[in-house]
Amino acid sequence: MANLAAEQATNTDTLFNNLCFNTPLAMLRTETNWVVESTFGAVRFSAIFSGSGFGPTGGVTTYPTSGTIASIILTRDDTTVAITGLSVAAATAAPLLAGTQGISLAALLFGGADTLTGGEGNDTLHGHLGDDLPWGGAGNDFLRRLDGDDTLLGSTGNDRFEGGAGKDLADFSAAAAPIVTRLQTFSGSGATVDLFDVERVTGSAFGDTLIGAAAAESLRGGEGNDLVEGGAGDDTLAGEAGQDTARYVGASAGVAVSLAILTAQATGGAGTDLLSGFENLTGSAFADTLTGDAGDNVIEGGAGNDRLEGGAGRDTLSYVGASFRVDVTLISGVITVGSFGADTVSGFEDLRGGAGGDSLTGNAGANRIEGMAGADTLSSAAGSDTLEGGHGNDTLLGGADEYLAGYAAAASGIVLSLAIGAGRVVAGLGTLVLSGIKHLRGSALGADRLQGNALVAAAIPCGARRAPIRWRAARRPTACSAAMATMCCVAARAMTG
């Protein structure tokens, strides 16, 4: 097993080819060291072969015919590469060096399970046979394989990976930023990697997007909130840590997928997949059947007449991918969703719209309804609901129960009052119309000004479940003061007594 380590950017193929191209300018050999120097144009090369038993003893300026090579130090101008862990017969290597067969010499040296580590620049590492472990490090690297089940380690830079024969793994667990990868192409935060003949991918510690091709592949998200799509083959997909999504938007036909099934399942439009560690599920552009598990799931059917079931847990029915208006209610089992088709839904507690001007209505339970972008109308049916319009000129309609207008995800602090029901401009969000809303929740930034109406107001710390602080109408604050920086919710309640 050879170990190659480069101090600077290197191309192993070029290095060996150039070294073997010309007759050596000088050669010096002892029983334990064999030094060769040559040139390629204006570039000077040297190789120090260390080992034992180099002979014959009388030919100090000739190629050895005996002995074993244990390590090599190659120098090309200012580039130094150290190769250790060798056990190669000098009598086999010498004719390749003398015969200008650089690639054959490299194949001889790297014929086992080898580790190749590039420098800080743009490296080309060619591992040849065996189950190899190449790592390009920083720079725009080319990791090239031939045979074996190889592990190609991704880092920063615009890289190219060629797995060759065997079941090869592209491992980005050490990457310093999230990645977006499609087998054949990969792009990340300022980086692009081409993947060829790679069957397995492991993501980074961040929120990655991993997309497979037509072959049978294994895609593992790792840490972070990952999006994983296997493609047409029979795939093994693992979300692992984080809030992960299994996606089927590229399927050639409708799919039937359940997060509750822990064995391989025939999806219909995307092969037979084995899923684990996913919390969320996104369907195709066709008629899908998507089912959640016992946890809290986000399920998005996409276009087509879909059958969507949340299952146990607190589940969200999502239409975030819609770029046009959708009309959705959680009250009825069959809903018409504009151009998205007619979906049959059950087991959902929460609802999320898309980029159009949506009409979203809850059911008898305690719902959270998010309009997202667009001029949306959000309506409560019953229960203690949370309505969050998002960006756009939204209308929020409460009811007889207790309703909350929430803006925890706002990008900046908001100014909002229950005393102004119509036409209230909220900086960074739009113009709101509020009706029947009895509580307000501000952003997560703490720089909000929230005001009640003529009722008794209570300030409630965001996210906390504790007894509220109450003021009578005459003593009610008109806005959240600096002293109430941790109080980002103002609730208005009917005054009694």
C-alpha cells in the first residue's frame, strides 16, 4: 500500500512521464539509495529511491538489477512528492524508468490500496488499481481512478472525480460548505465538481442537495438539512441527521412512497428505493401517493392529482413549489389546487402556500398557516390557529376562537397594531389586512413594535409557555418598549370584571 503526499500542486501522471522521458543526466547508486536526475525542456527532475539491496555493487552509475524500493522522493523544480509504504522490486521498476514508460511505472507503484494526498494547488491524482483513497485538498483537482472500490475525498475547489470500475464513493464529509451534487455534475459554494462512474456519495455537515442518475446509487446526506433524490435506478437513500427531504421531482411517472416503510419499496416512476432518516417528502409532476410516518413531516405533492397523507405527528401540507395561485382548505378530504390538480389529503395539521396569491384555510384543529410569497388570504376555520402571511399584501382572517398573527421568520423587525385592521404597512413584508386576530407574534430579531387594541393586552415571551403579564386598558403600553426586548408577542384579550 503506497502513500503519496505532495507539498505543492502536482500531476502524478505528468510527473512520472516527464521523469522517464529522457536518458538520465546523472545517476548515483549505493546499496540503500538510488538517485536519478533528468530534464524535460527547461524543467529539471530528480528521484531518490530508498530501500535495500540495490545491486550489483560495482555499477554505481547503472540501473539496479536487484533490491527492493521502499520509498521515493520526486522533485520537479519546486514541487516535491513523497511516496512511502512501497515494496517494489528495483529490477521491475528500472526498465520502466529507462524505457520512458512513466504511466506503467506509476501503475506498478500504485497497484494496491493506496492513499494519495494532493497539495494546496491544482492536483491530478491517478490511483490506478486497488481500493484507493485520493484527496485533492484545496484547489481545482482531478481525482482519477481505474479499478477497485475507491473513496474520493472532496474538499474546496472545482474538482473532477472519475471513479472507474468498482463501487466508488465521493465523500464530502470534510467539506467546509454545503454542496449541491448531481451524479455527472456537482456544484457547491463557489465550487463545481464533475462526478463520473461514481456510485456512492456522502454529503457534508451542512445542508446538501444530492441528486442521482439512472444507475443504482447510494446517497447519504450526513449532517445538516439535506435534500436527496435518487433518480431512476434502484437507490439507497439516507437523510441521516437533520431535517431531510426525499425528493422525486425528476421521476418519469407518478410515484408511491411512504416514509413509514423501512424496507425497499417499488416507487413506480423512480425504481425501487430504500429510504431511511427522512422527515419530509416531495413528489413528482404526476399523480403521486405520498405518506408520512409517525414523526412531524412536510409533504409536497407537486403537480398532478396526488393522494397525500400526513400520518401521525404534526404534519405540514406544502405547496411551496407552486409559482401560481393555489386554493387549499384542510377541511375537506378532496381539494382543487388550481393548476396543480385535485389532491386528496388527510392527516395534516399545518398548511404552507407558494409564490402566488393563495387562498389557504385551516380545519377544526389548531393549525399553522403560512402564505409565503404573494398576496395571500389566510383563513381560520376553528381552533387556536397561527396565521403568517409572509411577503406580500396579505389578508389574515381570524374567527371566534383565539388566533395569532405570527411573523417569527421575518427578515427584519416589524411594526404592527391590532388597532389598525386594514391597510397596515409592515416594513419588508407588505400591506396587511387583519380581521378577527386576537394575538400578535413578532420576528425572532427582538426589534419589533407590536400594539394591541382597546382590549386588555398581555405580553408573552415568544415560544414560551408561561402565565402572561396583564395590564388594564388604562395602563396598557402602546408598544413594546426597550425594557421588553425579550417580549416579542402582544396578545389582546377581552376585558372582564
